[in-house]
Amino acid sequence: MARESGSIKGAVVNEAIRLALFLVYYLVLIALGLAVLAGAVWVSYHLSVHVLPEMHHGRGVIGVVILMVGILSLAGMFGLYLIKPLFSFTSNRDDQRVEVGREDCPKLFELIEDLADKTGFCLPKHVYLTTDVNACVFYNMGFWSIFFPVRKNLEIGLGLFNSTTVQEVKAILAHEFGHFGQQSMKVGSAVSITNTILYHLVYTDDFIDRALQSWRISGLLLWRLFGIITSALTFSVKYLTTFVFRFVERGEMKLSRLMEFGADEVACRCAGTDAVISALCKTDLLAERDETLVRPFLMNFREETFKVPDNYFSAADVVAVCAERDGCPSLRVEVPMREPKVPDTVESRVKFDDAMSTHPELVDRLEAARELACVCADEERQSAWTLIPEEVVQKVSDRYFEVRCSEQEEKPPRAAVSEFRAFIEKSYAENAFPLTVKPFFARVFETFDLEKAFETKVEKNPMTSDYKRLVGCLKTARDDQKTLEMIASGEIDAKRFTYDGVAHTRKTVPVEAHQKYVDDLISAVAKKDAELCSYLVHRGNEADQAFVRKQYEEVVKIENLMLRLIEKLKTHDECIDRSFLKENLNDKEYRGLCVHVATMEKDFQDSIRELVQDVPEIVSIQPAASTLIDYANKKHNSELEFSSDAFQELMNMRENFATLCQDWQRKCLLALARFAVS
């Protein structure tokens, strides 16, 4: 994609205008609230002075009093709703943060102070360490922060220190100092605060919203009427404010992207272009590895047999080593990166500028850094871990596990790194697909005639590069299909985009053309999947052939069962979702909800029984199957009464069922993959 167009000065002016318009809008809202309040006081005064004395019946007096109280309550509640952002305060809190000072990390603070001297920008108010692969500037905010300066804090994720040098970390921190010093940061901060105010005004529920909910369903008709009117007024404000929110947010996103380029320039001048490029590339890879590999493994402490590793970062190194054996790119402290990792995926046909993205594309940032061509003579090539004492690293690790395990009734036991390494290596040995055939088996096959494939004999190995390319094309095409649907619905804010090199607008999204492309790919991949089945099922002796047939049959049985279940539950899900969107259900609607939930439970229980009947081995091998069988033998939801606990249990069981089926399919596919390379 082309580099972000426009200057940061223009973006600041644009966003300042949007911010000014917001302030005008909000002042109008406050004026409206005051006008409503003044009107309510005037009407109440008129009723109390001129109408109430004329009332001679108790019922009439009560009615006028309720009317007066209702009008004043309406005005008070509506006015309070409009001005509540003036007194809101958002604390950017994360219990996993560990605050450190110069006495804790002298070398790190020497680096921070050196950057402050070089850039001429102020030091952060506080410095915090976490386990994340990230560094950021953050601050607490409230409405008045728009007008008064706020001291910024610096958060440094020690996940960045894996495989990076001091110079590369210096580049990362210099980037954050670039944010500290940007004049546009003042506008950006004001806009962030504005967006927080608008977000809370529109999307969050507090005591006012809960009071309105109770008011709307009051048993007294006249009093309930005022609650409904007040709710309608606040809803109208919310509806209008959503457009203001998007208007301000769009400008902030563009300004944010341009500010990233400005901060990168500061980093290049402080640490050198080479260090910035390497840091950006390594951080991108480290973040992906942390999200997709390290944290999923470290979340296994929720399982009864899992032990928490003694040190988060040592455990992350163990996972990284195993991941490299499984095909993930390697990272080394002494080896700088000059180019980002090229993803092993087919390029998307859909190209668009993401107006709501806060960061530019990595390739654009690298290109801008190369153009600066800044050279640093005194590069520090030692490991970044030399900046942090071991006891501080351990403290950050302990804090992470302390927070993550805080909800556990029994804290999981600790494991030495050697024990954790054995656990991880065993997991990889048992669950990793052989690299050479991974693209063909680490997925569910497309639908083909299984019996016909069993009867057909294929002599030549079909696992070719063309087959691999087709599988990759289909995966990307399905992702593109979702993207096109989101563009068409407005969920992705892309008024213009290109599809296969041709320009389009939201009105001309080529949904049908792309669907044909997807269908053609499905047919081509299904044909290759059938050839692979025919090739494998005729390899080896009779026992081998029977083994292969069984794996294929179980994969297909489970896939068909899941598809049938999804189709059966689709209608129930849609009706239940519609019911949940309504705030008040009448008797007929409530009864309909109960019937749908009870019927959903019965259909789901039938699927559990069908799975156990078709794949009986699953009961003895998978512990989760026993829980599902127990659930299938009892009635939990009634056709006469809705229970939120019973409904939640049903949804949890559905999720467990899907996980069980996917795990069993993966087991069968893994067995086929290992047979293919044997």
C-alpha cells in the first residue's frame, strides 16, 4: 500500500477542527440539558402555583404531584446523563505492570536518561515493566485533561528483549520518546480523551443507565411513562453521538499513523536506521510468536496437570526453540533483520487503506526509515537482557503468573525450566504435524465422495507444490470473502478498494464474482483431497489401509455431524438472539424463548449421542466426552421457564462439544500426516 498521504501539520489542523466541532457539539448538549432543566422547573412551578391549588380531589392532587416529580426527574436524569463525562476519570491500570526506578534498573535508566538528553524531551513520570512484546506511552485521563497537561508514563514489555540487542531496544524506546516530544501529541492526547468521553457516553452502562432501566419497567403507569421518555431522549443522544464519535475517531487514526512516522524518525536519529529496521522486524515476529505460541502454552495452567514455569521468559525461550523446529523463523541476538518475515500465504486480492488503523503498514515504516539513512557510530550489540537485573526479570514473571492465576481456587504448582522443557517438547512431539506435509493435513478436507476415493487407486504422490498453492489460495480467498462482506456491510470503513487490481466502491463489491472464484477453488482442492485419500488408502498392507480408511471416515463423520448440528441450531440461535435484543418480552415471546432453548438442548443432546454412536472410541480416550454424555442424559432447560444459569451451561457444553470434535479431527489428521511421511 502507498505510504500515508498528507503532512502531520495538515493532520493536526484537520483533527483540531474536528476537536473544536466536538466541543461545540458537547456545549450544545449541555445547553440542551440546561434548557430541559429550566423548562422542567418552570412547568413544575406553574403546576405547583396555578394548578395544584385548584385541585380538590386526592386522586388529582396525587396525579399532579407525580407529574411534577416526573418532569423534574426527567430533566435531572437527562441533564446528569449529558454532564457525566465532565466528571469521568479513566485510570489506565494493569495489575501485571511492575513499576521500577533507577535503583532497580540502573542501566535501563541510564539509557532512558541518555535518550531524554539526546531528544530534549522530558523523562516519563513512571516506568513500568510487563511480559508483553510492546512498549507504549500511557496516561490517565478525564474531560479536563483536554485543557490541562498530563504527565506521560512509559511501559516497556520485556518480551521485546528476547533476541534483541541494546541498540535495538534503544531504537524502540527512542520511538516512544518521539511520542513524548511530539507537539501533535497534545492534539492526539486531547482527541484520545475526547474519544474516551464519547465512548463512555455511547457504549458503557453505569448507575444512570441502570436507574433508567428500572424506571422504564416501573409498575406505576404515569411514572413509567416519564422513564420511557427519558430513555428515548438519552437513546437519541447516544444515536447522534455515535456519528460524532466516528467523525472524531477517523481524524485521530490518520493523525496517529502520521505520528508513528514522526516517532520512527526520532528513533532513526537516536539509534540509527539499521537498528530501527531490525527492531521493527524482530518486534513484528516476536509479537506474532508471543500471541500464537508462547501465551497459548502458558495458559495451560488452567489444566489440572499443568505446572507454572519458574520464569516466564525462560519458558518463552523453550517454546521458541520448539517452534523453530516446527518451521517458525529463528531469531538471534547477534543476527540483525533487514527485511520482515515473508508470510507463507497467498497474497490477498483485496487491497484497501484501513482508515481505522492506528499504525502504518510495516513495509511503509521500513521504507520511510531507509530513506532517512541515519548512521550510528557507537552501536551497542550486547543482549538487551544486560539492561535488566535478573531479580527484576523474575519479579515481572512472578507478577504475570500471580495475576493470571488469581482466579484459581488452588494455585498451580511451580516447575523448573527443565521440567517445563520436557512438557513442551512432549507436546510438540505428540501434536506437531510433520513440516513437509503440514499444508495438506493441518486443515479439514473439502467435501468429496469418500467411497469413490477408497475405490480409486492413485499411484503418483499428489502432494505437490501446485496442491499446496491451491490450499493457500483457498484459505486466502475465504479470508477475502469475509473482508468483502464486512466492506459491503460497512463494518470495515473502506469507501474505495481494489479487488484483483480493479478499483471498486462499497456499492460495487464483487461478492458474486468472488463467490464463483471460491467455489472453483473448493472444487479444485476437493479433487486434490480425493486424490490424496486414494493415494494413501492403497499404501502399505491391509492393516495400514484399514487404518487410513478409519481416520478418513472419522474426520468426515464428525465434520458432517457438526454441519448438521449448526444447521439445526441456526434457527434457534437467531430467535434467541432476537429475544435477547428486546428489553421486555410479553408472555408469548417469553414462552417462545423457553421453547427454543429447550428444543435447542434436545437437538444438541441428540448430536452428542450420535457422536458417541459413530465414534465410540472417543469416550474412552477423551475425558471431556464423559461430561458431555452426562449432560445428554438429563433435562436442564424447561419449556415453561427460562434459567440464565441453565442456558449458560448449554452454551458452555456446545463450546466443549465443538472443541472435542475439532480435537478428534486433528488427532485423525495428524495420524494421516505421520502415515504419509512414514
